[in-house]
Amino acid sequence: MAVQKIRWYVKAQLGVLLLPAGLCLFGEAVIRKGIQVLAAAGKLETLASPGPWFWYGTFGLILINAGVGLMIESGLLRGYPGRN
């Protein structure tokens, strides 16, 4: 019984941590893409190479989906382990 509670707690906390991390990475990708568009238009000269915005966004979406999935799995399928 104690192993199930620990497993539930780890899944729930991992989901809670992955969701905001994914949101931050996705926001970073949006910012980098905006910088790239401004640099291509000639309005921004300080940073010509903003970095791999596509991979930041892709990894961010993966983390968002994993976090939401873990939170849903830990909450809807079993609920809190002590609940009957």
C-alpha cells in the first residue's frame, strides 16, 4: 500500500512540475521566433541568430502534454490513494 502512495505522489508531482516547464519552453520558442522575424525584417540588428526555436517549441509541447497526462492519470484513474 505504501508503494502505491509513493508512486501516486511521484506521478502527481512530476506532472505538476512538467506542465510549467513546458509552458516556459514554449514561451521561449515564441519569443525566439519573434526575434527571428524582426531580424529578417531588418527592424532588429542586435541578434541575427536567435537559436533553434522549433526544437524549443517541440520539446515544450511534449513537456506540456506529459505533465497534463500525468496529472490526469494520477487524479482521475485512482484519486488519492487513501480514498475508498
